[in-house]
Amino acid sequence: MLPVASERKVFHENFLDHFKKNKVRIAMAVTKLFPFPEVLRDHSFITEKLYNETCDGSLPEALFGRVHLKEYPDLTQIYRSFENGK
């Protein structure tokens, strides 16, 4: 029987491999930003610093990028409200 640390390492390696193979499907399944990053932060999968840095301007760029506006047409109106400051 493997020691607990070795079992954990094997589990994490298998999980990471499975995650890599399914990351696009996972991203497509997350159709709302809230509460996804909050859960990642709350479970320490991302740091508080990384969580806070997603609000530095890169989040709006990623959220309202051309691909997302095409895939999620409802974002267009929200994007325009940001542009208009309303």
C-alpha cells in the first residue's frame, strides 16, 4: 500500500491530467462569472492576491472580448452599458 502522501500525489496528478483534458468543457459550462472565482478563492485554489488581480482591467477585457460577445450575445448590452458609463 502506498503511503498517504504518495497516494495524494498520484490522485493530484491524475486529477490534473483529467482537468487538462476537460478544461475547455469546464470553461464552456461556466456561463456566469459569479460565484466561480469566489469558490476557487474560498477553497484556496487561487490566492486572494490572484483573485484581486482579476479586477485589474484584464477581467473586463477577457469577459467582453470578441469571442465572448459572439458566443454570449446578452453580454453586448452589458458591455455597452460599461462603455456609456451607465
